[in-house]
Amino acid sequence: MTQTTKKPILGSFLTVILTLLATYALVKWGIPALSREITSLPFPLPVPGTLMFFYMTLTIVALFLIVTFSEEGLADFLRPVKKFLRGGYGSIPRAFILTLIPAVIGWQVYEITVPKVEVPSSLRIQHPSSNFPKSFEAKRNPFASPTEAEVDAFIEQAKANEIEFIPQVQEDIEHWAEEIDPEHVLEFFPLAPMRKLLAQIQADNVDKATAKAALLEKNLFEGRALYAMNCRACHGDSVAGDGPMADGFKLRPINFTDNGTIETIVEGYTFWRVTNGGPGLPTEATPWDSAMPEWKLSLTEEQRWRIIMAEYDLAQKTPRIPEGH
Ligand code: HEC
């Protein structure tokens, strides 16, 4: 074997070790530091673990090829290893390293397999109860259960053909009336309870159950209109969480027609969620932040309740009954 000037100054074993350490350092700290320079963000962009794996694998493959390229190269690489194993660097360092290797591997295996007590970070608390004010729990939707007085008032309005609608739908109904010139505004609704009520008004024999069913249909109609105006873009036509904007969110709106969503919560909680939106959620609700707007800022309490009634109806679900009811 001849001594040539091409040999690494440090010997090939040490060069291999230093190259591996340098590659690791470059990916672990170099790239994030560079990303910070380029993006001028106040924090470095982390390097994904898979990228580190690729870089290290490629480096090891390249070093393996270089070292085994010639017999001399391999012999050069192995010389310090053999010398070490024969005790050429002293028997105490050898005993120390040979104990250290299995100890480190054992410790790593232990770290991987030992059961952890921490909460998996992927769990998100969808329905945090910690800051859900108890006063909301007993709240009932006034539009889903109209009082007798409200039904009576509705009968009077229907008889006089002066049913009051919310302004958001009033205009549409007026346009329709101009074109059709109906005898009664209830003709607008192609629904059984409305038809029945209309027939009863014409026969002057209105019964309360029919009037109540018609009033519920009217409330639902208004709720659906408000839903379409405010919620549809994210939650979708059929409350399945597939509105045109839904794909834009890291935390998608959930599918309300699934079992285990709005069906499992009491109306008061739904009301509270709609009222306070994503900003109302406590820190347990992270790491994903909800895009759900804080509706108390733009919808009245009445509007929110109407929408919630329509939301449950569209999903064909009923809210959970609060305990003790
Ligand atoms: C900008 C998009 C967006 C709009 C508009 C929006 N939401 Fe949401 N909403 C979300 C997202 C995203 C979630 C899921 C994350 C979460 O739980 O906050 C959500 C969650 C909800 C939940 C919680 C369900 C649960 O199980 O806790 C309710 C109820 C809800 N929305 C109702 C409404 C209503 C009613 C409207 C209209 C007044 C509305 N949303 C408008 C994005 C939106």
C-alpha cells in the first residue's frame, strides 16, 4: 500500500464521522437559520423529519460508496476500528465505548416503547365544557316551541292575511305577490300545514294544532333563509360541512348530518357556539383554530335561534335534551 496525497488528512474513519455530523447539523440548524434569513419571519421554519431521514440516508449511501470504492479505502477506514477493538487506544476507552453503545440503544428503545402519560397532541376538544356558561344549558329555542299566545297571534295575522315575515324574506314574498297576485300569502308555501290552515281559514274553522304546525313551517322558512345568507358558504346547502368555502379551512366545518355532531349537544350549547364562534373556544380547542365567526357581533339573538332551528331541521336531527328535563 502506497501513501498518496489524496488520502483525507484526518483519516477516512474520522472524515466519515465528521461528514455525518456536519450533514445532520446542516439540516437540523443550517436550513432553519437560512429559512429565517430568506422569509424574515420571527421564527425559523422547521425541517420535516422525513427530509432529515432522506438527507442522512443519501449521505450514508454516498459515504459507503466512497469508502468501499477501493480495497485501500476500506482498509483505511477499518484501520482505526480494528486498532480500537484490539485495544490499541487503551483498554479503558474500549470498555467504555463498548458499554456505551448497547446502553444508548437500550435507552432509545426504552424511550420509544415506554407508555407516555401525556395527551396525544392530535386530540382536539370539540365541545369544551369548561367555559360553557351553565346559564346557557337550559336555554330553549323560542321558535321551535311557540307559546299559545304566539299561536293565537299567528292565527289572527293569518285570518287578516297580514302575516309578518322577517325583513330578509319579506321583500322576496312581495315580489312573488306582485307577479302572482294571490288571494292569500299562505299560497306562497307549497306545504301541507299551510294548505290545511288556508282551507280552515276559508271555512272559518281554524284549529290550533294546524296553526301551530304552520307557524313552525314559517319559522323554519325564515331560519333557512338566514342560514343560506350567513352559514351556507362554509356549512353547505345541506349542512354537510361542504360549502364552497369549506375546503379553505384547516379545521373544516363538520358534517351536521353525521351522528355525534349537533345531535349530541343541547340547544343551549349550540346557541352558545354560534354566539361566540371560534374566538369563544378555550385554549384546549387548539392546535387548530376555528374559522367559525362570532355571530353575536352580526346576528340578533332571535336570528341565531331561527337559524339553529333550521340547522337541526336541515340535518334531520333533534338536539339533546338537557339533563333533568
Ligand atoms: C367562515 C366559515 C363559517 C361560517 C360562515 C359559519 N361557520 Fe360554523 N363553523 C365553522 C367551522 C370551521 C366549524 C368547525 C370548527 C369548530 O368546531 O369551531 C364550525 C362549527 C360550527 C358549529 C359547532 C358544531 C359543534 O359540534 O360544536 C356550529 C353549531 C356552527 N358552526 C353553526 C354555524 C352557524 C349557525 C352559522 C351561520 C350563522 C355558521 N356556523 C357559519 C365555520 C363557519
